[in-house]
Amino acid sequence: MFDVVFYEPCIPSNTGNAIRLSACTGITLHLVEPLGFNFDDAHLRRAGLDYHDLAELKIHANWDALLAALGEDRRIFAFTGHTTNSYADVKYRPGDVLLFGPEPTGLPEHVMDHEAVTSRLRIPMQPSIRSLNLANSASIAIYEAWRQNGFAGAV
């Protein structure tokens, strides 16, 4: 299916929601450390409810560890407000990686400029708004990629 990466996430409830999203969609959720919370956080547990055991979650010590775990020949799409490329114009395929940055700042330039990143993508929104919620952004992207692939594995 697809892989979603939260690079150095800070808000536990967003990650909890993404854990639930992982269980519901069959994606693998990767978290790149450092994390702005620990897994005992009540907000994380509340948002993820009882889905933690149903989700595929992997934690990586840093960017390089993530890339090593993903392996080569993977398309990595970095989601950012700093591009004109629309997420809706991509033809997603199984194995694609959807990369999102931390809530307060977004992805750092050195990550978006990395040779492993295929393209930067933007989710459209009103011009006066800074950003979407991280879990909501991931949901939009995951469901578009999954829709394009016939919602494989869904009931």
C-alpha cells in the first residue's frame, strides 16, 4: 500500500489520529525522531483509541534511518505550502511515500531538497490561511492515493 511519514511530529493528538488513520486505511505510519511527546501521553492514547494494535507504526531515529528502512526506488512526496505542484495531479502507485513535517514549522528545506524526495506537493486552501492540521492533511493525501488505486483492500 502506501507509507506516510511524520517528520519530527510535535502534537500527540495529531499522531494519535494518524495511528487510527493507519489502522483504517492499511498504510504504514513512520515517525522520525525526535518526537515532541512520548507514547504515554493521554492525548495520543485518546486520539488513537484502541487502534494502536491494529496500525502498522515504525519509529526511526532520524532521516537517514528512515531512508535506509524505506529502501531505494521509492517515490517520496513532500507535502508543503511552498510549491505550486498540486497533490491532485500525481498518479499515485502502491509503495509511494507521503511525507509531512512538524506542526509548527513544516518540513525543513534540507529534507525537501534531499535527492530521495521526488517532488514537493501542495494541498490547496484559502490564501489567508497558514496551514491545515497535520492529521487532516495526511488524511486528504492518503485517501486520494488510495482512491486512485481503487481503495485496494477496503470493504
